[in-house]
Amino acid sequence: MKKQLLAAIVFGLFSIASTGWSYMLVSDSTNVGAQDTLLQAAKLKNSGEATELAWVQTFFPDTDFILKQDGLTGTEWQKVNYGDLWALPLLSDADYFLVKTGNTGTFTHYLFKNLDELSWAVISLADVNITSVVGVQKISHVSEYGGAPVPEPGTFLLLGTGLLGLAIYGKRRRNT
């Protein structure tokens, strides 16, 4: 029975594990993590910090403004080794970041969930309605946002499994 329980626990841990996927810069092979997830897009009338923060907080009320990288010329963005992905080094480990473009299309503001490597913003140009590599220069600014950290369920499972293993080990040690 104990072996079956242990096998079930090990199988369960392996079944929730996922493979990591990360990209690198073309220039120097720096790991920039996975492509960040586009969450929302809008065309805001005012691109001031207060307006952008209010928009972000409609989705994530506990999120606060961290800082803004303004006056981007396009040279700050670096090509990633896959598709039309580009990366920008962030100035903080932001949970979310907002990309504001100068496009006159449907949307101008794009909210991303920062994944994997929090010190990098990794986006697809198609996500922000830019169709050419030169279009990186159309990105006006990037605002970074953060909130209270929330533990992942996998972290709790791993911690619980470790504590259970220590308890079993301690009980066996006392019985011998």
C-alpha cells in the first residue's frame, strides 16, 4: 500500500510538471524567457500614467505603477531567436507591463502578463499590431506594474509533499 501511495504521489508530481520554454537574444544568446501573454488591448484617449494605471486596475485592482520607460527609440528592443519576437530589458521585475504604440489603428495600449524571466518583456510584433521590423520604433513607451505576490498552487503542492516526506521519514526513524 505504501509503495502504491508513493508511486501515485510521484506520478502526480510528474503529471503537473511542464516543460520550460525560453528564447534567447540573437545578438548575444541572453536568455529572455518565454513570450509574454497579451491580456488586453484598448485605445485610451489619454496615455498619462493615471489613465493607464486606472485601466490596468480594472483588471488587476491590487496592481500598482512601478515605473515608465519613456522616449523609446526602438534601439532598446532586441531581436529574439524566434519569429517576430522582440525583447526589452525591464527596469524592475514587473508582474505586468503595458506597451503603448503610436499606431493609429484600432488599439494603442496593450497589457501583457510578464512570464518566466521577469526582467525582460518579450512580445510579438503582431500582438501590438506592428507588421514590420522597423515598426519597433512605433512603440512610444512601456509602463511596468506590480502587485502583491501570490504563491502558485504548484508551490504549495511541492511544499506539502516535502513536509509529508519529512514527517514520514521522522516517524520511521522514531520507530526503529
